[in-house]
Amino acid sequence: MNFFFHPYSGGAFLNSARANGYSYFESVPFVFMGSLMWEYFAETTLPAYNDIINTTFSGALFGEILYRLTSNILDDRTTGVERFFREFAAGILSPGRAFDRLLQGKLTRVTPKEVYQKESLNMTLAAGAHWFNKGASFGTGSLSGIFNIHLDYGDPFEIRPRKPFDFFKLRIDLSYGKNVGTKYLDNVVGYGLLFGKTVHSGNLEMLIGAFQHYNYWDSRIFEVSALGFGGGIIAKWQLSKNSNLQSAFHLGFVPLGASNSPYIDFVEAGIHGRNYDYSGGAEAKFEGTLNLANMGQVTAIYYLYGLHTFVGPAGNKIIGIFKPRIGVKLIGNLSLGFEYLYYHKASFYRDSPDVHMSHSEQKLYLMLYF
């Protein structure tokens, strides 16, 4: 609720502002005022700082991503069945924008020219098996199913004037099965460009800029969430005509984060079970991908969080998540993928014993590229 549904609801406020002609940065105050209005006039509990922060900032990220995705779907030049399904799909992704389009008469408006900004969009769908290990012992855990969506929006290496979120990445993992319990939304991670510049030098292409990050991990074993802002470099080396090496490095600060703790079991609004603190600090992320012509790709990603507790048992935490994966092309756009995840957390408490925790997972799936 605090780290996913509040940001998602904040996205509706931003979409309404964007649909009425405001730019991204002009729309962010609408999200803040919408959150403030809800906290003071639509809830019976006291306003919460974490709700306002999550709804405003992460809500702006969700809202802009959904706005741009729906802009790729909408086409006011179309009519009939195609127009219906375009409006329906956009409405599923962003009900707030669909409602505004209804009020503005745009649901049935027909124009002779394209009126929406569209960017290239690469999408990967994956489905397969997910193993939760016992601790960090490989192949010792329980089996569940997994469905994954990965989006790459925009071209970070195109030389052009940059606008907020004309490039972003987003990945969503859904787990299902009796071993998952209610942890269906395994993780949502991504980031978008706020401002930056693309430069070329020989075979090297780079996007240098400032990014906003959203990190949400809610597996059966561990919980981590972090809202982040910081600088980053995304680079591509062209090794041959069909092979390249892409890398990304990000470093930023975390105004609000959270992670589960064995020393927390709070009751909020009469509901038991909040087992995580509120914290802040810094984050770093490294990603490297080797694309090998028509063979496939090899990727390694490392997330690092250093968090200081604001609300909860006093202390500090260092959290690392390492995710190597490999994809082998089978036929056409179909590939076989394998992914490993190693999670480690070192918690240092002022008034309680320190806690060190390690955990690993594996995923095996088929991937379809669009």
C-alpha cells in the first residue's frame, strides 16, 4: 500500500495534469496537492509523511511512464474497431487519462495528423519457473511460476534535445503458486531520465544525465523499497556490426526507503503486520549487457543500498542484490532465459543484535521480444 499503491494513485493526478496540457515538471505540483487533499480530507487517520513523499515523487514517475505508454497506443487518426481497442487499452493503463479524454471529447475525435509524441518501445514478455532457495544454497528451495514484463522506452543514444522520461526502463515480475502466498507482485524496478545529453565519440555512444529511480522488491523472503534521484551514465560500445556492449552506472540519494526487519511488527490503522522500517540514504546501480549478434545476450546487474533508519529500530543497513542472467536465442524472437539472484543484507542496530541475511533465487523462462 505505502510503496506501490500510493505511487500508482499519484500517477492518476499527474496524468490528469498532463492530459490538460501541462509539462512533466509543471504537473508534479498537481500530484503533491492531490496527495495533500487526500491525506487531509479523505482519510480518517493523521496525514503521513511517507504517503505524501511516495505519492508525489514515485507517483510522478508512474504517471509519466503511463502517460508516455498510452501516447504510444493512442492514435486519433483511427476509427472503428481499431480506435475502440486503442482507447480501451489506454484506458486500462491510465483510467485518469481516459476520464479526461471523455470530458474533453477526445475519445471520438478524429484528426488527420499524429498528435501524440511517440518513441521507440521494445517490450519483452517472459514466463517460466521461479525457485526460492533455502538461504543461499543453490537448488534447495520451493518452486513457483513467474510472469515478467520488461520495457525499454526511447533511444538513449539518439542525439536530440532531451525531455523528462523520453527514455526509461521498467521491469515487472509477477509470481504465482502456493509457495508465494500473497506476494504476487515480486518486484517493480526501473528508472527514467529527468534531463541529460547524448554524446558520440567513435564507436562509443553515451547518455549522461540525471535520473529518477523506483525500486520495489516484495518477495516471500525479503522486502526492500527505495525512491532515488541521482546522476548516471549509459554507454554503448559497438564491437561489430551486430554485437555491442552496453553498460550503465548510477549513483544517487534515497530520500525515502524501507526494508523488512525482525524487530518490527507495527499496528497501523488497526492493521497488524507492518514489518519494515522507514529509512533513507544512498543507492548505486551497475548494469552491463553483452549482445552477441544472433546468439543472445549476457547481463549482470548489481544494486547497492545504504540506508539509515528514520522510523523503526535505530541503525543502518547495507543491502546488495546481484542479478546475472543469460538469454539464448531459439528461433525468431523467442529466447530461453536463466536468471540468478543473490540478496545480502547487513543490519547494524544500536539497541538490538546485528542481523546478517543471505538469500538466493533462480528463474528459468521463455522470452518473447516485440
